[in-house]
Amino acid sequence: MTTPSDTRVTLSEIMRGTEANLLGTVHGGHLMKAVDSIAGVVANRYAGGPAVTAAMDEMTFVTPVRVGDILHSTAQLNWSGRSSMEVGVRVEVDRWDSVTERVHVASAYLVMVAIDADGRPATVPALELETPEERRRFREAGIRREHRLARRSAIEASRETGTEGSE
Ligand SMILES: CC(C)(COP(=O)(O)OP(=O)(O)OC[C@H]1O[C@@H](n2cnc3c(N)ncnc32)[C@H](O)[C@@H]1OP(=O)(O)O)[C@@H](O)C(=O)NCCC(=O)NCCS
């Protein structure tokens, strides 16, 4: 059995000038790619095979990242279902010009789905929860899942039946 902390992975990289936006700080899209990549690493390892990104939500950008900063993306599995998994990612930096505490720069939750050779959802193992923190994350991930699925169903239903907004 695998616990959430067993799945934890951190990737680190130095931010280059090629990652800069018009303001000279690191482009949000670069951070999103880092988040998606590390979530993929966690999900693939847990599933024991390929997993794709089904959704990415609640991505928050807390403070700008500067060129030269050392970016650390840390991810772990919060929740697993039949074929889907929620991965939580926290991104921090070491500033290039000072030795201080790591700075939290971004966070996100991603839904990853394990797939088989035909691209269809494949089952994943059950997650073993050990600590109160792991149980809290699992519980909160379950709430986010319910909201995602409810929102998707509500939108689909409104497309089938709704006429609001039309002339
Ligand atoms: C993700 C994908 C495989 C799901 O296929 P599907 O036919 O919709 O499969 P299902 O409806 O059975 O959903 C599979 C699981 O994903 C979950 N899921 C799918 N979309 C979701 C969403 N937007 N939010 C939350 N969960 C979602 C389902 O609840 C289900 O979970 P469970 O098996 O744990 O109960 C398919 O939509 C796909 O291939 N998308 C493209 C992925 C991609 O190209 N990503 C970018 C590159 S990695």
C-alpha cells in the first residue's frame, strides 16, 4: 500500500531569461507547465503507467518569481478514486540574491486519470491514509471532486435544456 507521503516528489530548476514575461518576471504559463509536469510524475508513478491531466483548478499565483530564482515544485497524491487521482502541488522559490526562507509562489490541484493502452480510464490502487494531515487532504479533495463533477453536470444539463440568454 502507498501513502500520500510515499508519492511526494520535488523537482528543482533555475529560472532562465527565456522564461520571462514582458515585466521581466517568470511567465505564469511556465509555472503552470512545471505544475502539470510534476503532477504527471506523481500520477504516473502511483498508477504504475501513463496518466493524463483531466483538469487543473484552483491554481493560485501568490507572488512573482524572478529570473535566477531556484524554483522547487513539490507534489503529492491527495486522493485516489477508481481511475482518477487528485494531486496537490506547491511551488516555492529560493531567491537568487538572498539566503532566506523559501517563498511560496503558487499552488494548484490537478485531476489526473490513469489510462490503458487504448487511452481508456484504468483502475488505480487505493491510497493508504496514515496521518491526520493525509486524512484532511483526502477529505478536502473529495469535496473538490464533488464540486467539479456537480459543476460539469449542471453545465451539461443547462446546455441540453436551457434557453436563458437566447433571444
Ligand atoms: C481524462 C479522460 C481519459 C477521461 O475519459 P472519460 O471517458 O471522460 O472517462 P470517465 O468519464 O470514465 O472519467 C474517468 C475518471 O476521471 C474523472 N474525471 C474526468 N473528468 C473530470 C473532471 N473534469 N473533474 C474531475 N474528475 C474528472 C471521472 O470522475 C472518473 O473518475 P473515477 O474513475 O475515479 O471515478 C479523457 O477525457 C481524456 O483523454 N482527456 C484528454 C486528456 C489530455 O489529453 N490531457 C492533456 C495531456 S496529458
